[in-house]
Amino acid sequence: MISDRKLEHLLLCKNCDVEYRKKTGLGDVELIHKALPEVNMKEIDLSIDLLGKKLDSPFIISAITGGHPSATVINRTLARTAKILNIGMGVGSQRAAIKHPELTSTYTVVREEAPDAFLIGNIGCQQIELAQKSIEMIDADALAVHLNPLQEAIQPEGDVDARGHIESITEMTSTLETPIIAKETGAGIKAEDAITLEKAGVSAIDVAGSGGTSWAAVETYRAQDRTMGDAFWDWGIPTAASTVEVCQSVKIPVISSGGIRSGLDAAKAIALGADAVGIALPLLKDAYSGHEEVVNRINKFNEELRVAMFLVGASNIAELKKSDLIIKGETREWLNERGFQTSIYARRSVE
């Protein structure tokens, strides 16, 4: 049953090692220090406008859960955080509640708890018939259409017929008034796919690169034969590389997620071109201790982001996106081999 699988996913993410062994690539990104920042750190503005909604900082609680009674308290806690801090929040796939209406409250709790928050619904990329119901269920400001071929390939009961996804997404964007966010689930998005998604009409892209939660790892724990999941545990495009590929290829907003673990990580992702960043696993673990823990973590992220912005002389997020940085190591090698010029980031401030 879907609900049982949702509970398994929650418990595995909470209690097991499900993160990529390889890193995000953000360690290869170095923001260039500015000895004369000429800004007041206390006056730095972290706010952003995303799909028509103003948020007090660029952090989004990425899609985590729903679809099992135990998810209700988690979503309530996360939604309370989103309300307090005026940040965005996504829910997990809503198919479970549409197939089993008795689970609806595990999702609707987020709008009840955070009536004015920027909330993102969630369905699979071929589930056109569920789109409007998912939006209405939580009065969503946007709908994430998740792309998860890696998880489906490793999941014992996975759906591995991936034909018609672009046609499905195009139909959703042309028939729904709510903005559609194309969201990977941890394996990243390459430039060519980002261009295709933009042409299909999506309003934003969440790269969800490799380096954070590995859904191949999660499904490995559920499988009787773990050899396949172990072999593909680290499959994907590292978050830093995926962020550059997508940001240099499309003109729509980009969310960078996948292993963002600090405000400094967020600063690097935004300097690479992202408009916002998403965080999931650390907040899920904090949520079991209550919303104060989640609020404290996001506040710490905000302070780390503010310090990083001060040290590069950025008074707001738009200026951070123009700051100088160096891309080194495997990330530079990846991007150069893929035809992306990494040197363009080094002296943007003098242009």
C-alpha cells in the first residue's frame, strides 16, 4: 500500500544513512573574499520574489512527506516553521491522498497551519488527472511535478515506463493556471532537459542534484536484493554542476537543492545562478524534535548566508548572484567537458 511505503521512506530517512557518498560539488566553489565590502551586514536583505510571492529568505522546505498518519505531525511542524519565517514549503507526492481520501489531512494540515505561506503541491509527471485536485487540496501556490527515474528504477514496485512525460507536462502547463515547477528528486537535471522543460511551459525548475538524499539508497534498504541499489547509490549530476547547467540554459527561476547543508552552501548555489535553495533531510530530522528546532536551523542558515553575503559585498540576493567566484576541481572538469565556461564567474564584478 502507498501509505505503508510512505512510512518506510520516513523511517529510513530518519534512521539510516541515505545520503550520497559523493558530494554536491559545492566544495569546488569558492566565493572570492572582498576586503572592502561597503555594506552593513545588519542591513543585508535576504528576501526574494518567487513566482509572485515574496519570501523573507531564499530557503524552501523541500518536498518531504504526506500520505501516512504519522506524517501529519511532521507536516504541521514544518508548516509552522514556514509560517513563522515566511519561507516556502513543499509537500510530498499527493497521490496517496487522492487514492485514499482518509489520508488527505496529512497534507491539508500545512495550509491550516500556514494560511499565508508559499506552498508547493506535488504529483508525478504523468499524473495529469491528479493535478487540479492536488492544487485544491492544499490551496497550492505552485505545483511541483516530480521527476524520479532513478528511484523508480531501483524501487521494487517502481514504474519504469517513462514514455510521454514531456507531453504530460506540456498538457499540465497549458491547462492549469497554477505555476508548474519541474523537480528532480535527487539525481539532477542537465542543460538539455532544462531547455526541454522550459519549452514545455514550466514556470521554474528545481534541479535537486546529487549530494543529498539518494533515493537509490532509500530504496536499497527496501529491496530484497540490494546489489542494484548499491551500484547506483551515487548516480546523478552533482548539485553544483546541475545548478550551472540549468541556470546557464534557461530564463525561468531555478531552485538549487540536493545536499544544501548550510547558509554558505546556499550562498554558493545562489552565486552560481539559483534564485532559491531547497532543504529536506536535515529539517525532517529536526522536525521530530518540534518546530523550534527547525526554526533554529533555518535561522542559523540565514545568518551564515548573511555572513557570506557580507564577505563578498552583496547587500541583497540579486547582488550575490553577480558576485565573483572560482570553480575548481571535478566540478570545473565536469562543466568544461560539457561545454560550459567556468571562467565567466571569476571577474563578474568588474564587468
